Amino acid sequence: MEILLKLIFFTSGFLIFWAMIGYPLSLKMLNKVYHNRQLVKDYSHKPSVTVMVVAHNEEKVIREKLNNIVQLNYPPEKIEFLVASDNSTDETNNIVRGFIQEHPGKNIRLYEVKARKGKTNAQNEAQKTVKTEYLVMTDANSIMEKHSVKELMASFSSDDIAYVSGKLCIINQGATDVSHAEANYWNSDLAIREVEAKIQTITAGNGAIYACRTKEYYDFDPIQSHDSTMPRYFSLLGKRAICNHQAIAYEKAGEIIEDEFKRKVRMSRRILKNILPDIRLLNIPKYGWYSYFYFGHRTCRYLLWVSHLFLFFSNAFLILDSDYFLVSFIGQILFYLLAIIRAVTGINNKLLTIIYYYCMTILAQWIGVFNIVTGRVKPFWEKAESTR
């Protein structure tokens, strides 16, 4: 029994360490090995493009978004704009219709989804009306840099590149300790993605800005999100999903913990299936670095919720075995106590905020698992008002 408990303890500890420290460090070392590899761009590649914006009750930001996309620096005869309104019940649709009338020279369309089934379903429906060669997708509350579409298209420099994600820049990093913690986490994740793309393929994108060929678009289940599913889908087909961080979109992070917590719960709606979503990922000879990337960047992170549980309880049973396990158990208790102190007192301390933010992420994973088990998972997404 003691051997089993130690196996559980050290395995759980390794998964936590590898997800948060080991894998990022390994990517830094790999970057030194592959430092000569650079993203190849072809700026002469200017195919026809549709920029799709998915919106549900976005009356606060949709006009600003429309003003943003019609000013993108791309040949006007080769770009179209499509708003996929996911059964909006506020003034979103009327604002879009008015904008279309005010800009007769711009090729803007409104597609109204009749039954709300979530973002992915809205994309699936609206995509069937697209006639252009490429599809660029972006969120209603993201502001695209004017050269972003040109950068995305230049990245499709070979037929094996099927997906390109841009760079999401958080503009309110200093607004609150919550947005600061999210920005720090996101910036470190972007650095990892750059190395993954340089070597082979990324394991996830972001909804703010990304692109694919229209003919290669796939209708995913509405409960899935393109962010995590589309790069994996293409990678398992033997194609590449990459990032071009010169294609930039700007967005606010959640400024209050409730908004950020809800977002992370929603992100965990497929957490159990995403641990090992496809058995082909184990075929290392065929998929090479991607198998390694997925294990370190996704599988280990998707196991954090259960790894912390197993680490804590196996440690509790081993506490009398040696001073090592006693110190380890006390350390875990102190770690969680610091998170509780930060939650209760709201003390503005950098270390406490990092610990608090991390524990909030683990709790969000647990709630995501609970929602899956109890059948409460929905494909809808609720706006975080502090990001508008």
C-alpha cells in the first residue's frame, strides 16, 4: 500500500511540475536548438478573404468592431465581412443593419442564427454562406491591428499549413491584479506557442484572431471550441497549425475574479475528453513533436485538478513515513491557506495573487468536471462585462 501511495504522490507531483515548470523550460531549451528556424511569409499571397465576427448581444461593442474591420489594410476587392449573430436579442442586429446601410461600398453581411446553440454552431452555420478562399475569425470585443489579415494570409506559405493563429494582446494588464495575473499567464503561453509553431505545430489557438482555408473548414460539435479543437484536427491530418504573432488583436482581460473564473469554467467544459482526445496522439513515430507538445502543454494541464487532489491525500497518508512527506504536506496546506487569505482579505500582494489565481484555475477545472458529470455543460458563452 505504501508503494502505491508513493507512486501516486510522485506521479501527481511530476504532472504538476511538468505542466507549470518542466515543459516551459524544455521549450526554452528546444528553442535554442531550433533557433535558426523562422516563420516563412509570402506577402504576395493575397487570396479572397471573409472576416467573420460571431456575436451574441454585443450592442456595446459591435459598432466599434465593425469600424475596426472595415479599416483593415487588405485589397478591398478581396475582402468581405460577415457578422454571425447567435440569436441576439438586444440591438446588435439593428446596429449591424444600420452600419451596412451607412457603408454601401463595403461588402458586409449579417447572418442571423435563429436558435442559440453557441459560438461554434454560429460559425458552422455562417461558414456555409462563405464563398471566399479563406476565412478569418475574430471575436466581437477584439480590435484587430490593421495589417493583421495581411499577416495571416502571408503565413499560408505552403499547402501543409492549414491554420494560423494571431497574437492576442491584453490591453488592460495593469487595471487590476486579476487582469495582471491573466496577462502574465497569457504572455508566457504565447512564448511557448512560438516555439511549438517553429518546430512543428501549436496545440491551441485563440478566438480573437485566427484563419483557415474555407474548403478545409470542419463542422465541429457545438460543445467544442475552435481554440482547442481546430489545431488538433489539422495536426492529426498531417497538416500544420501555426501562429504568426505579427497578426495582432487587442482585447481586455477580465478585471474581476468572477468574470475570469466563469471564463475558465467554460474553458473546462471538455476537460475530460481533452486529456487524451485521440488515441493517435500516442503514435509518436508518426506525429513526432506534436505528441510531446500535447502531453506537456495540454494533457498535464488538463490533469491539474486531479493531480492536486491525489498529491494532497496520498501525502496525508504518508505524513508519518519521513520528514520529507511532513514538510511537503505542511507546504501544501500553507499554499492553499495563502490562496484563502488572498480571497478573504483581498490583499494586493503579487505572490498571493499568483497563488490565488492558480488555485482559482484549479477550482474552475473541478467545476468544469462537475458540470460534465452532471450533464450541465452548455455550448453557450456568457460575456464578461469587464472585458467590454
